[in-house]
Amino acid sequence: AQRVTQPEKLLSVFKGAPVELKCNYSYSGSPELFWYVQYSRQRLQLLLRHISRESIKGFTADLNKGETSFHLKKPFAQEEDSAMYYCALQTDSWGKLQFGAGTQVVVTP
Amino acid sequence: DADVTQTPRNRITKTGKRIMLECSQTKGHDRMYWYRQDPGLGLRLIYYSFDVKDINKGEISDGYSVSRQAQAKFSLSLESAIPNQTALYFCATSVRTGGNEQFFGPGTRLTVL
């Protein structure tokens, strides 16, 4: 069965410190993974997708098929990174997504 | 700007009432989705539609029904609301090709008393 696990409900870090959000998945096919972010009072929006291999707002995520992980990382957290982050797995060729439970990130000065 | 809108934004209702949540989009996307968000559970897919004539159940469709009135409109109905349907409901759209991002509406906060 497909599953996305985000083990941390809350991650509290200091400004300037590194931040890593964990995401593990189970999927029998070739995975396509995404990170979505929801800032306070804003809509859920795409942060990055693994096929693009891009860095957005200083965040990167590497797909590790051996460990079935897609952790999100940023070397120096900023206060504006405070948000809810969701890891999502595309479960079929039609674009359906399965979301993890989400990780709330709080960056304190 | 092309957008995804949801009405109402907030709704309080009583157990047993019929409720309709509406979603409209001006993005020209074929695919539309309804999710509910609950604390600690993330977003779960209720229904999805890949075009006007194609509607499919998602992970948690029991107690819900949908209608795709046009390419731009996708409504979610709760025929007889119950308290555990209290949640934040999101509509989303995407283009036809898999692997593309989904664009979300602002959400509807529904409270069933």
C-alpha cells in the first residue's frame, strides 16, 4: 500500500540553524514526490518536486530510493520559513497525490 | 490572474443538514480534486474528476457526493452532515499531464454541531 510518513509533527529551530524535515514513503512503482508548503493565512502551494532537482527558497530535497526517503533540507533557516510542510507522493499516472500528515516548522529568532 | 475559488469560506451547520461546498476555477484545468484536512492526518482525497464526465471516489468518499457541473465547477455535498465531518476542505486543480503541480483554493472551514 502507498504511504507517506512524516515522523515529526513539530520542528522548532533557531534562525540560521539547519533544518531537515523527514519524509519516508512506501510505493511499489517509480515514485514521484513533492513538497507542498502552507504559510500562515495562505494557500497550500508547491515548494518543489523531485523530478525538477531544483532549489527553491534555499530548500533542496533528494530522492533516496534505497532508503525510500525524500527529506527536505535547508542549511540556514529563516523566520519566513515558519509554515506547515507536507510531503506528497504521486500514486498514479493521473496525478493523484497522497499526502503525509505534515510537519509544522517554527523558526525562532 | 487565473484562480481557484471556494464558497463559502466558513460554514457552521447542524447534524443532519445538507451542505454544499462549491469550487470554481479560471485556470482552464481539466482535473479537479476535493480534499479534507484534519490535524495530524494531513490532506485526504475525497473525490476527483478528470473531466466533466469522469468522477472518481478517493480515499474517504463515504458520506460525500460531488457534481462536476462544468469544466470550471466542482461541488462537494454532504447529504446529511455529522460532527466528524468538521474539517477544513480544499479544492484543487491540475492540468492533464501527471507530475504537474496541483493548485489549491483557499479552503472552506466547516463546523458540524
